[in-house]
Amino acid sequence: MRRFLGPILLAGCSVAAGNPVPQAARLSADVLTVTLSDGTVCQANWAAAGGVGRLEPCGPGYGYAVREVADRDGLRRLSTGLTEPLGAEGAAPPMAEVVITDPAGIDRVFVSAAADLAGG
């Protein structure tokens, strides 16, 4: 009877802590607020940056791009028409597509119909 007495390799399984994932985005007239899966909240003045920049408070590697989209159905125009006489001119956020790129290079796209952006 033969016995194999070669080396035995033990491999430990460990899950490397990945980067937190963008879970939610909120857009105001000038500030983008992103919430990550670990609870971190990051902000950037997207309007001052021209719509593209880095979310530095989130750590290295999180980028963003805000692209305003047209009001195709007129709903935003109707809602701002109702609020502007109340002194809220310019308070409504733009309709936009926001792309958050994580440190691994994965894009998460959020599209707005109002202030809160739905992830996609």
C-alpha cells in the first residue's frame, strides 16, 4: 500500500475589504451629496467644479460627473413655476444624470427626476 506524504497546503480564506459602494445621491442647485454603503457621506460643489470632480471626503478614488438633462415632459417647469412665487427661485435642483466612479473604476449611475436620485 502506498502512502502519499507530500506537503499539505492550507489556504486561509479571507475576504479583502472592498471599497464602499455608492448607495444614494442627492443633488441641489450646487452641491452633490453621496452616501456610501458604509454610511460615509460625501459632498462636492459640483456647480463650482463645472460638473466633474473628485469626492475627496470619501477617500481617494471616488470621482463624479453631473450631466444636466432636458425637462422633456415639463414637470420640473411646472413645479418650479409653483414655488418661485413663494421666494424659492433657484431652489429646485436640476434634472441630471450623476455618475459616481469608485476606486476600482466601476461606475454607478443615478438619474434624477427631482432632488433625490435613483440608482441604476
